Amino acid sequence: MEARATVKFLRVPPRKARRVVDAIRGKRVDRALTMLTFAPVWAAKAIEKILRSAAANAENNHGMKGTDLVISKATVDGGPTIKRVEARARGQAGFKKKRMSHVTIIVSDGENG
């Protein structure tokens, strides 16, 4: 049995979010939550919220035990980019790209995946 949580348009660059997701993929949910709580990365707080949501979906919607949950699949896809113009020296302009991510976390009870 699987349960999922998805967040789209998360204001974290995909490259930085993937570092965090790669560290927790395949781990038990309680262990991953501990890792995310103490991770010194700004993206970890947002991914911790998504993981808590996936665990709550598993318990409330599918009747799975919270102690048996494993992160079976976790993906970070690139979202749209907000482009901003920044004034630079000598009348020039610089461009800033503010990237977004689409994050999906799937947890399972360990029996089928």
C-alpha cells in the first residue's frame, strides 16, 4: 500500500532540494524526519513538512501504521523560473533566476515496495 504527498511550485531550487531528497530516499520515515530536523539546509524544513503530510495521508487515508512506513519513492522536478532584473553598474542590467520545484514523496508500508 502506498500514500503520497505532492507540493508544486515550492520556492526552493531543484538542485538544492534534490540534495536533501537523495539523503532520505529509501529510509524509514521516523529516521528521515530526525535527519531533516537537524539538517543544516534551508530546503530540509520544506521537505520535512511534505514528508509529515505523506505519513499522515498513509495513517488517515489508508490505515497504515506510522512505525512501519518507508520512503519508497521521492522525486524533485523542476518548476517554472521567475526572472528578475537587477540594476548593475554603468547602466547595465543583470538577471536573477528564482527557480521552483515540484516535490513528490511516496511512502509505503514495506510489504509491496
